[in-house]
Amino acid sequence: MYKNNKLKNNLLGYAFLSPALILLLIFLVIPVCMVFYYAFTNYYLLTPDAKQFVGLNNFIKLAQDPIFLKSILNTSKFVVWIIPVQLGLALGMALIINKPRKGNMFFKVAFFAPVVMSLVVISILWLYLLNPNNGLLNALLNRIGIASQPFLKSPKQAMYAIILVSAWQGAGYQMLLFLGGLQNIPHDVYEAAELDGFSKFQQFRYITLPLLKPTALFVLLTTLISAFKLLVQPMVMTQGGPMNSTMTMVYYIYQKGFTDRLVGYSSSIALVFTTVIGLITLVQRRVLKEDD
């Protein structure tokens, strides 16, 4: 009787899980398996019946593809810059609104508003702001005696402009996470520190930062993974240019798979990209465990 009840409970649990498992199977497991298969073929989207197994040929081409190698450098550059800029901005905003003061609600809405806006809309908005001819940002620079800048038209400035836009758009979400961590720090600790003569900077260094570490590690991990998936901003704002200076790995996957219709080749890029993300995540988790 006990076994029958246990079996019924297990079946009921699996029944509740089945919708999520089916969606997971359709949209994750099957596509991943298809990518593994297509990565070793010359699958062309318009002639699916003509695909053949080509072994490691796609990966050999990748090693010799200058645009792919450039996309790796561009993606790495974006990640290296966006992590300190966005997290620093998010922490600064969280510190501003953590203190009870008049106007906090306005700042909360203003800081978080870009997060709920569409990335496409934000990218188009910044296209106008960064216009080298009549953009608002250049008009402000001209007012203070600085010559107009090419921004998105310059191979040297385009990626930094996208970093600026991405940090401005995404920092509000990390701000909320940091704010939650700050509000979980007991106020008694700060009062004790003040009695011991700690300055505001010393309180931030020896109390806020250490107690905020669990939140900061979570924010770092999520931001790192999302940074590698940069796609919308370069697609809308620069189309990977100028001179492939903003071509990222995900955008290159999209170009090869949907524009050039080289599904086999794009699958090999996706496989490399997934492997890189997996390795970085494993290394980061190992480092964070050692720190704990």
C-alpha cells in the first residue's frame, strides 16, 4: 500500500513537471543536439538534402577565418570593459538610493527605466544621440569646445560607444540586486563602526564590500554570461562595422546562419561559443568556491 501511494505521488509530481520538461526538451535539448550534428556537416539552408558530413573542416576554416578571430577579440574587449563599468555604475546608483532622502523614488524610477525598455528602441535612440553630424552628444561637446566625434562611424570608438549604451541600459537591474544586498546589512554594524571612529570610506571598505560579497559574486556571474551574448546593439547600431570592429561571436553566428544560410558553419561557431562559455563558467565557479 505504501509503495502504491509513493508511486502515485511520484507520477503526480512528474505530471506537474511534464510541461516544463517538454518545453526544455523542445527548446534546449533538441536544438543543442542539432547544433552538435550540424557543426560537422556542410548544411546549407536552401539545399538541406545536399548536406554531407565534413568532419572537422568547419573548425579548420574557423581557425583561418579573420572575421571570426576578430569577433572573439571584440567580444572579449566588450566583456573586459562592461564588467567594471556596469557593476561600478550599478553599485554607485545603489549607494545613492540606499540612504533615506527626498527624491529617492524619482531616482529609483530613473535608474531602472532603461531596463524595462526594448534594447532595439534604446539602440535606435542612441543612434540619434551619437550621430556624428547632428547628434545631441556632439552638440554638447561642441558647447564646451570639443570637436565633433565620429563615435559609431569610427573603428576605434564604435565598441566603446556600445559599451556605454549597454552599461547605461543594464546597470539598473544590477542596481536592484546591490540594493537588496545593502539593505540586508545590519545597521548596527555601521553604528558600532562609527563609535570606533571609522570614516565613511573605511566603513565602505571594511564593512559594506565584505558583507556585499555574496550579492556581488552573483551579479558578476550573471553579468559575465549576458555580456558574452551581446547581439542587439551591434546589429541595430553598427551592423558589426565599421571594419568589423563591433562584430561579436553571437552576431557572427546570426550572420552566417540566417544571412548567409550556412547552417553547418554557424553551428560550428555556436559550438565553440558554448564551449568557451562553459569553460569560463566552470573556472569562475571554481575560483569563487576557493574564495569561500
